[in-house]
Amino acid sequence: MLMAMFAMVGFNIVDTFYVGQLGTEQLAAMGFTLAVVMAVNSVSMGIGIGTTAVVSRVIGEGDVRGMQRLTMDAIMLGVLVASSMSILGLSTIPHIFGLIGAEGIVLDYVREYMTVWYLGLPLIIVPQVGNSGVRATGDTKTPAKIMVTVLTVNAILDPLFIFGWGPVPGFGLRGAAIATVISQSVALIIAFNVLKRRGLITFERHTGAGIVASWRRILKIAIPAGLTQMITPVSTAVITAIVATYGVASVAGFGVATRLEMFAVMVIMALGAALVPFVGQNWGAGNKERVGRAIKVAIGIAAGWGMFVWLLFMVIGESVAGAFNSNPAVIEVVAGYMLIVFPSYMLLGALVTVTNALNALHLPLRSMVISLLRMFVLYVPLAYLGSALWGLTGVWWAAFSANVLGGLVALWWFRRTFSSLQTAVPGPTQESMADEEASAQAKMDTEPQPA
């Protein structure tokens, strides 16, 4: 999972590095696209989390046929959602980014990038859903290898399409989007071949009612999980609008800082993602004590990594910022963000671990509440207040406070929740009865019927 997260973050870092060579306006345009790209990816991640949680539970119960059917139906769901979002996104580019604060030449650059990106959206989302099906089996290595391959292809194609070489003309910022779509197409081909070769999907006839039953099981987890993931990009859009009042250089610096943040927390995110299939399979098999030990270990490692990242970037942070753009104003913004926000990652790690564990335990609404508390009850209101009182520095302190307080609340609530789950008397809850009903319906739809 760490390898996969490194590849995902490296993908964005490579894009930001090359686009930064084009100029501050292009880098600012990338900063404006961040919130929307993250929002769309949140939908994809929600479907992926739902797929992993449901499929891993079925695997723990020993239902191979249910695994195949659910994985295939999840991919179909991904195609439908991606196509719908592509059409919606293309029709709303100037309106959405205008609300965030993009204008003039920067908005033109945003339109160049996002038009190509939206057109290739199905090629971006579907491989992520397929990889989630593979992870549900406990195999995190294969999806990681696929993502590293995609990173490599993107790193080769980025300078080719951005700056041009030989017969290939330079497309500027649009070239970064072209490279993204082509590299994700490679992921789609590889992921589908892996799923087919391992028998993780089935091409048997399936009725519409059976597909809908599978979608209901997946979406019961995916919708709250996707909304939880969506909280961050929506709040990021609000924060970007606040930062935009301080000028183009501030937006460019904020864009660089948030991408470096993705790199800084990748171990934390990897731990959280690895917990989902682990908790799902073990809980389905009745190993509750093992689940509790795993979550405690993950929280401890996440806290240790947060401290390490803070100390590391205290030493190399300014030099790293300078590698993306030479504008002193941009470097100052990045350095200020790292100095204030990065120490809070110790408790942010606890929050990420807890929310992923709750999703795996089929309690996504509690995960969503914790994320809502952190971003909209704490971060956004404090950012407005901090900006009014202390400028950009106040915005950074708002992020610090939201991470720390959100992490403490997550730890407290999870301890209470997990204790009640361990001591609860097994019985047919409304959620479990709905799961069993959907599972029975899916099996009936796939069984041969008499002529």
C-alpha cells in the first residue's frame, strides 16, 4: 500500500514539477484544479472503499461466486458514475472554477487542462475500482505495481507533451492532462487483464435486479465513504478561495504545499487503506481481538511517521519548495505552511486510521461525522477567522487546530465504539439483515433457473 501511495503522490508531484517550469500562472491553474480533481477522485475512492469492504467480507465468509459477481458489478458501477461525472464536469468548468476564484488567463489555463481530464475520466476511475477488487483479496502488491507503472509512463510522457520533442509539439498545461489520460489507459488494460486472469470477475448473465442488489451493497458503504472523502476537496476549494484573495503566488504556493502534504502523509494513508481489507476479512471470520490489535498498531505507526515527517521537512522543506518554482513569494507560502501545519500530522494519522477502520466495520456514517467535524466545524470557520486576524498564517494555524482536535475526538469516539462492538451480543441487526437479503437476492439471480 505504501508503494501504491508513493506512486499516486509521485504522479501529482511529477505533474506539479513540470507545470511549475511553465510559469506561476500555469502553476496557479494547477492549484485551482486540485480541489475539483480531489472531489472526483473522492467519488472513485468511495466506490473503491465500498468494493473492498463488501468483497473482503464475502471472501472472509468463503463466498467465491459472490466475490466475482460483486467485483464485476462494482466495475460496471464505476463506468456509469465516471461517464456521468465527465458530462457534468465538461458543462460546468467556467462556473465551478469561477466560484473558486480563477479568472482571466488563469481560468483559460484551467479550461485547457480540465477539458482533456474530464474527457478521459472513465479511464481514470475504472482502473481504481478494479484495483480495489484485487486489494480485497489481500493482494496489495499487484495494484501497487500497476500504479508504479502508471507513474513511470506519466513521468516519461509529461515533458514530452508539455514541452514537446521532435515531431511531438508542446501542448503546455494541456499536455499534462494528455499524459495523465494516456498513462491511466495503461492502468485500465493491465488491471482488467489481472482481474480476468485470476478469475476475480465473471461474465455470466446477471439480471438487472441482481446488479441493483450488488450496487446497493456497495453503495451502502461507498456513498458515506465517498462523501467522507469529498469533505476534504470541498473544504480545500473554500480554503483556496480564501488564499486566492492574497494573489496568484499564494495560490501557486498553496497548490505546491498541498501536494507535498500528500507525500508527507502517504504512509498514514497506506496504513489506513491496508486496514480496510484486513479488518473486513478478520471481522467476517470472527477475529475481533486481532482487529483491535491491528488498529492500535496502525495508530502508533501513524503517529510516529507524523513526527518524523515534521522533523524532516523542518530541515529540507524550503529547498524542496524551491525545486518547484523559483518565485520567492511562492517559496515563502510553502515554507510557512510546512512550518505550522506539518506538526499536526501525528494526530491526523490517528484520525485517518480510525475513519478507515470504521468504513471496514460497515460504520461509514460515523467516519463521515468525524471528517465533517474536522473540516467544516473546525477548519473552515477557523480559517475565515484566522485570515481576518492574522492573514495567511492564520489559515495555516486553522489547519493545525483542525487536525489536532479532530484526531483527539476520533480516538475518543472510536474507543467507545469498538468496545461496544466487542461486547455486543451477535444478532440480526437491520444492517446485517439487509446485507443477507441482498446477498440472497444476488445468489438467486446467478443460479440457473428451470426452463
